Amino acid sequence: MIEIKLTQVTVIMTNCYLLTDKETGDMAVVDPGDRSERIINEINNSKGALKYVILTHGHYDHIGYAKQLAELYNAKIVCGKDTDRFLSDNVLNHSVFHDEIKDIKPFKGDILLSDGDCFKLGNTEIKYIYTPGHTKDSGCYIFDDTIITGDTLFYESYGRTDLPTGNGDEMINSICRLKNIKGNYKVLPGHGMMSDLDHERKYNPLMSSV
């Protein structure tokens, strides 16, 4: 089982999650778009070690502090295989268009995942599913009773598709795929309020229509 702590980072309030496997104390940080003293203090004061920096997709507000955090704790960067090219292209990751940040220095993922791949944080298995639409590289992570959805699925909404590599048809397919996952799961999005799949099946305008 994984314990989850939420911190919001960047000027657009990106949800950054600290995951801790309860049995081993092993930790991962999901989508560190910027430095968070709270997360760093949590890691430093814990008995476990930061094993992974996990990325849902390659936009600047989700990757901005990934390389620095991984280097600080000798952790591995985990992402979808299509995310890797976003990490070294400041047009694709959109950092070049935002004055409040400096261009992100190119870096690479250490563990590149394909749809359906699994890895373990401590004793907990995490499954990656590929969900393009917001971007070509977008993916979600499933563990326990939880799905981290990045900018694919939001509370009663979904990610925009008008940015480079976004695609409305792919978003429909990805939302339909999430809808068809059996059972109810907590939904931890990249921005905004948490939700759950049953709520989204009923009230999300796109999910309820596919």
C-alpha cells in the first residue's frame, strides 16, 4: 500500500505527489514541476529513500524540477517512452513560451515505459497505461485503489488538446479507456481537485458521453 501526500507547485498550481510504500518506506515523487521545500523536508526526515521521479507527461509544469530532484537523491526518472523526447525539446515541453521559468536543460528518462508496463515502489506494483490526447506522450499510473491521471482526466473535466501533439480523437479514446476500467478508483489529477472514477463516469461531460 502507498501513502500519498499532495503538494502544489508552479504558478499554475500543478499537483505534485509524494508516494511512500508503507512496508518499505521507499518513496517516489510524481510531476515535480518546481522545487518544493515541503517535499524535500519530507524526504530528508523519512527513514526511506527516494527511488523514483515519475512523470505523467512532458510539459514544463510537470518536469521542471525532475532532473534536479533525481540527481539530489540518486533516483531514477520514470516516464512513458514517448515522454523522453519532450524532456530535451523546450518547444514541446512549452518552457520556451513562459517567461516565469528559464528553459529546461535537456535530460533523459532512466526507465521508459510502454503501455501496460509495471514496476514496483517497494512492495507495491504500479502499472503504466498510455493515454494520449492532452499530449502524444500522456500516461496514467495505477496502484492500489488509485489512478494518477496527470492532465488527461480532471475533476468533471479533461485536459486541453490544442497544444502541440494534442489530439481530440485520442483524448476521447483515452477517456473511454479510463471509463472502462473495472471498479471505482480515486482519481489524482495533474491540477485541481481529486475525484473518483464513479463520480467522473456520471458527471464528467466527456466520460459520460463516450
